[in-house]
Amino acid sequence: MVNLKRNGRGRMYSTASAGKLKAVPRRNKIEDQARMLVKDNQEADPSITTVYWFPADKEVRLLELTSEIPTSPDGEIHPYRFGPSPQNKLRFPSAIALIRPEEFGQLQLPKGWGTWRKAKELAGGLCAKCGAHGESQPGISLDRHAIRRYSYPSG
């Protein structure tokens, strides 16, 4: 059984291992919030086919793929930003962007999001870029196209 406690500075700790306190990483809490948002967003909008999480220490960064929006006019991703909402179990700020599946890996990421290789798929089925690779595995980085420099036939 895992028991959580707060130290004097408000940080959470686990008392599961032989009475010793171990820090509960903040990123795990951010990932938990990301997964909750993914579930809620996909229930609200079934056109979202795949969702990628860009891990960060202070906010949730999600990239949602849907064919129901126009292409980016300037080659950049512009996320919607939301502040924390503790009453709704959202302790961290969020940045959520929508792009078309064919734009994955092609657009300029927002400043501070890192590279496309940092993207971790949290929800989806087939590869958003080419429709191949079989079932996705949540939590696994999937920028196979940048690694292989695979070119796709047009059309």
C-alpha cells in the first residue's frame, strides 16, 4: 500500500518502501493530468484521432490530430493556453494545439516544446502520419519518420 505525505515545503512523498520517504515526481502528476485531458477531449470530440504529449516540468503540452480543421497558414503550431483549475482536478496549466494528421512532424513547434522526437503518443491507433505501423503503444515515442527519413508518395 502506498501512502502519500507532504513535507514542510508542500512536496508529496511516498512512504511505501521500508518507511523511507521517496519523492513522487512532479512529471508523473503532469502526465496523469495529460491523460485525463486526452480522455475528456477525445470523448468531447471524436474527430481527434491521435494525441501526443510533449513532457514538461510545469505544464501539460498536448498536440491533438484531427482532419476537421484547416491546415496551418504559417507553418507554425499555435496552442490554446489554459491556467490551472484545481476545482476541476487540473493543478497545472495546459497548452493544447490542434493540427491535421499530415502536418505532424512538419510544423514549427511552439517555443520551449523541444523537438518532434520528444512527442509521446498518449492516444490513437495507427500512425497519424502514414496510417501504418499497427496499433500504437501509449507512452512510447513515435517519430519513426524523422528517424528513418522515409518519404511518402504524394496523393
